[in-house]
Amino acid sequence: MEKANFSQLLNDAISQPGIISKAYSTFYGYSLGNQLLAWSQCMARDIPLGPIATYKKWTELGRQVRKGEKAIALVMPVTISKKDEAGEKTGDVFQSFVMRNNWFVLSQTEGEEFVNLVLTPTWDKTKALETLGITETAFALANGNVQGYAQLDTIAINPVAEYPHKTRFHEIAHVVLGHTKESLMTDSEITPRDVREVEAEGVAYLLCALLDLPGLDESRGYIQTWMSDCQINDKSAQRIFSAANKILEAGKI
């Protein structure tokens, strides 16, 4: 079964400026992971970037997929029935995520004219915090070098932080990723600090890129410092995409 290399997608997005904004403006109706997945396949196959849809959807829109065109693959959820040792269905089901070649780009089709509506995301801090159940309190540390911090479901941002929006995304990410509650778990369940920082800043980077906010160069530098020349692994990459999606959706207006 084919699997998406989310680690490579995220590492490419962080190392190559502009990828995220291009992917979002073109494939805005899909998750961040699928946006980058679609972008990478278009680049690899020299397909002009454009709206994507299933064969059925293009048909409904009055367009036909040209003969011989190969679909691109995106990740989609599927429901799988559990089976016992004899191979019989038990009645229980579980959900998994698999790659399916079900989508075609506009340039792979022909027919009635299609006008793409490019959306620019609008994000509201107050709405996001309320939706996520996070409280922002006054900064209470004497150390002015600290840009912000997160504790349980609470965050605080230094009033003189260089990029307060990026710091806020970073601290919100710590909460959404569950880092702030790991002190309540056993030692074996605690994520190493370097992984926590890379995951939180990875989320901040994605959100800054999507919302066209400054601080991307500094964010890349921060991530690379904590990575120590290593790549973000697939597990962390998927967690980063998931958290960024959740935070973006929570504050959309």
C-alpha cells in the first residue's frame, strides 16, 4: 500500500521558501499535507499547478479528463473491517489513511471554462484561543530573552517579542501537540525537548507561511538549530501538519 512521505514534504517546504503559499493558494480546499503532496506530484510530473478534483467532480463541472492522463494521489480516510484469525469479519471497524489516485488537475481536463476562486485565509486569534480552550495570560517572567511560554492550557507572550504572532503560534502548538501536559505522564512518554521545539516551531512556520506573516527566515533558523542537521521524521511531520490544520481551522473567519 503506497504511503505519503510527509517527512520529505515538510523538510522540502521548510527548506524551499514559497512552496507553502503556492500549495495553499492552489489546493486550499485540502489539508496541508495533501496540499504539499499535490504540489510535489505536479512538480515531479511537470503538470501546471491548478485546481484538482475527482473524475466525477470534473464531469459534473462540464469537463472531461483527457484520455491517458494519470491521476494524482492524495491521502484519504478509509474504514476497514476487523477480521478474526479465521479471516471472518468481527463486526468491529477501524479507520486508516491510505493513498488513492483519484484526483486530476485542471490542465489534465478539457471542456467548459472553469474559474478558480483563490481564497486567502483570515485568522482571528481570539476565536482560535476560545475554540481550542486556551487562555492567554500576562507575561510573568523576569527573563526578557524568553519570547513566550506555555503551561497546561495557558500561554503567555513577551510584550516585546520580536515576532509575537510567530511566538503565539509556537506556544499554542505546544498546547495542541500535548507537550504542556507531558509532565503529568510517565517519563517514558515525555517527548525529548529537541523534538518538542521542532514540532512547535514547525507549526509556527506553516501558519506564518499560510497567513503571509513575517518571521519565516528566523523560524527556519530556529528549526535547523534544534534539528542538529537531522531531518524531521515522518511521525513528527504528521503531528505538525495535524496541529497546524487544527489551529488554522480554529481561527478561520
